[in-house]
Amino acid sequence: MTTQDIATTLRVATVGDYEQRLSKLNLDTRQIPIVIRLPDVAKQNVSQLEGLYVPSSLPAGQGVRVGEVASLDFGTGPAQISRLDRERAISITVQPASGELGDLVQAVKSVPAMQQLPPSITIIDQGQAENMAELFSGFVIAMSVGVVCILGVLILLFGRILQPFTILMALPLSIGGAFGLGYYQ
């Protein structure tokens, strides 16, 4: 029995399983995930949570009740000061049931409490949100370097500066045409 087995059992019972692992009801035009979890009243009862059966991760192992291997109680989080770059830090960890990462990050940042932060507080994306931001900034840098390289090659080919700039002026118009073509296909 591992702590991961216990945590998985409690997570599935209280909030449901990850969307990728849920069974789905197939309809003609969409799939509806089937979520099975405890009612809200049972989530507030420690004795019902302790009575949950935790299957063993071993093939021949027998499962046990949560109450036999863990002590559950309701309380506050850890009483410690977390630091990031030698400054106090608060981490908000979210495990979404569905939706896209960009929409989730935008929803968290649009909460009124996040909008009215004092100037001394900064918001730093971490984890997958940080990776997504780095990916987009890397994409912008790569596209910019690509355009500059194309300009350099055109200047070398034409031996002038005016004609390559004229050719590259059509680049913004081509972006709209590419989206328009993608829309009609």
C-alpha cells in the first residue's frame, strides 16, 4: 500500500477521476464523461472517508480500508513560509477536471482578488502554465528570426534593399489569407 494509492482513492471518491480516465457516454455529436463520486454530505464525514476501500497496487495483494492505514481529520494547510528567489511565495495549485490550460490560467488571473493585488506582489506562472508561456514566447522569437533571415537572403539575392522590403510587406496580408483559407476548408 502506497500513499499514492490512498491519495488516488480519496481524490476519485471526492472530486472524481481525471477526465482522460473517465468512461464516456457516446452520443451522436459528443461524448459526455461519466463521473462517479461521493455526495457532498459524505465528503464532510471523516468516518465515511475512512471506510473507503483502497485496492492494493500489487497483483496478489488485498486492499484495506483508508482508516486502517491513515488517520484523517479536517484542518488547515502546513504552517510554514515558502520562499521563491528569497521572497515569500504562495502557490496556488489547480487540478482541472476539464477545459484548456490557457482558459484556466486566464480564469484564475481574472478573479477580483487577483486583480486587486498590491504593487509589491507579483504573479509568476509555474509548471505547465510556465511551459505554455515559454512556448509562445519562443514561437514569437523563432518567427521574428525567420523573417529577419528571409530578409537577409532576399537582400543578398536582389542586391538591393527596396525590393526585399516590398516583398515582405505582403507578409501581413498573407497571414489573413492563410486564416481565411483555413476557415473555408
